[in-house]
Amino acid sequence: MRLLFITHSRVGDAVLSTGVLSYLLDRYREARVTIACGRAPAELFEAVPGLEEIYIIDKQPRGRHWIGLWRHAVLRRWDAVVDLRASAIAYLLLARKRYVSKPSKEPVHRLIHLARVVGVEGALEPRIWTKAEHWEQAKALVPEGPSVLAVAPTANWRGKMWRGARFAELIERLTAADGILPNARVAVLGAASERNLAQPVLASIRPARRIDLIGKISLLTAFTVLRRSALFIGNDSGLMHLAAAAGIPTLGLFGPSRPENYAPHGPRADFVRTPVPYDELVGRPGYDHRTTDTLMDSLTVDMVENAAVELWRKSMGAAA
């Protein structure tokens, strides 16, 4: 049988969608799977069981990217088509079963919204498939030794980014002799295009303790590196959701985005947000997400440190 799974163009949304994919693979065993997604998250799906093809959706004017996908898929008969992008394409293909997402402004977590597309109440937790090579790469990058604090100091737009100087101070506190991760190594993750944004954080970490992974590894290797880490702290981003999927203690930093929809999910995940509420941050006169500087300045280092310590202690208690 054949399954067409149409998912998102952003890494975070694509990570969250893997719970639905896992549910369907359990239901449609032996399925040959075609994944249609944006270029950025495509590598997330390289180890999916039964993968037949990854089709890249590059956005084009007037929705022409959907025409391209339709042409690519129309000559095949599909047992199931899943469209999490709320397009019309599922109804234009020959399919025995269709699962189509509908836009919603309901204040529920995205995982719950996605689960409802396939008729499930409650969250379908993300699942990331890997290969042996990704684990070998992670072992080489993060050999046995002191604990690892993983940080992701960038995001897909500037307004969501906590300042690098504050990340540097937080890292110093958490890895100090009296911190929760004394003398820990620090893995810094992000895309190659974000290196300049991450540079203040990289420069603040002593070379002997710094693991610079900016633009150097695939998403699946990043996942296995995170599995070898003790704690993750980062802005609302795809890497934050990847860390939560890895099952490690994950603290997300929020300001001009909604944690009720996109907080890291799981028993070892939590978030801390700016005291200035979302509506006030994005409702300022002249606000434009394309040009704004960070909107995270009301979130202090003390606030994030306290949240990190509380999450760490709670996670360690659960693991005991």
C-alpha cells in the first residue's frame, strides 16, 4: 500500500507532525511512504520505515508548488493521503482514505490539533527515526566525559531570540562549580546561516568545554547529540521541539509566540516566558516581525536560571 504524507516547511512543525506519521505507520503496516515537505526539514524523514521518496515542496508564487505536487502524485493510487497543510490536494488525488488538517485558532497544543486530524484525542508524541551512522557521529562529537548542556540561541526570526549575552551569563551560572551542571561541556546548535547570531555565545565558552555544532551536522545527528545531552535550553525553535522529542529535560524560552500552542511537550519539558504578554509584544505601533529586534528583553537571566533549576530538579526526581 502507499501513503502520501504532506507535512510542513518549518523544522518545528515537521517534528511535531512525526507523531501522526508514527501512528499511521503502526496502522498501515508495510506501507510505502512518500513524504512531501519543505526543504529545511526534509532530512528529518530520511530514516522513516518504508520510505519510498521525499518530495521537496519549494514555495512558488500563486500556489504553483501544489500543482507540481499534484502532477507528481496524480498517476498513483494512494491508500491514504495525509495533508497537514490544509490544501485541497488530497481531494484531487485518487485515495481510499483522506486525512486533512483544518485551520484552527483554538488555544490547544499543536500536538493535540494534529492528533485530531487522524481521529485521536490527546497528543501523539513526536517520534524521530535514525540510522546507526547518526549515533556513531554523535559519539564522535560528544564522547564520554562531563555532562553536556545543549543550547540553541537562535530562532527563525529575530523577535523570538533571547540576547546572546544573556545566554552566555546563563551558561556560566549553570556550569559553575555551584551550578546544576558543574564544569559541563556546552553544545551550541543552529543552522549555518545563524553562525553570526550565535557567535557571542560561542565566544563566551572556553574552548575546552565548547562543542561548536553550528551548521556542522544534520538534524538527525543533532537529535542523537541531544540524546547524549543532560539538559537543553533554547528559544522557541525546531531544535527545541527536537530536544523534547529526544526526551531530555527541555526548557523553551517564549515571548512573541504562544506556548499554549507550541511549548515543548513531554514530562521532562517546560517553558518560561516574558512577563510582557504576547498581545502586548506584537501589538506595539509599527510592529513588523521582519524588522523587529528581540522582544525577549523582559525575560531576565534570573528567571531562566530559576526555571532551569526547577526543571532539572523535577527531572532528576522523576528519574530517581
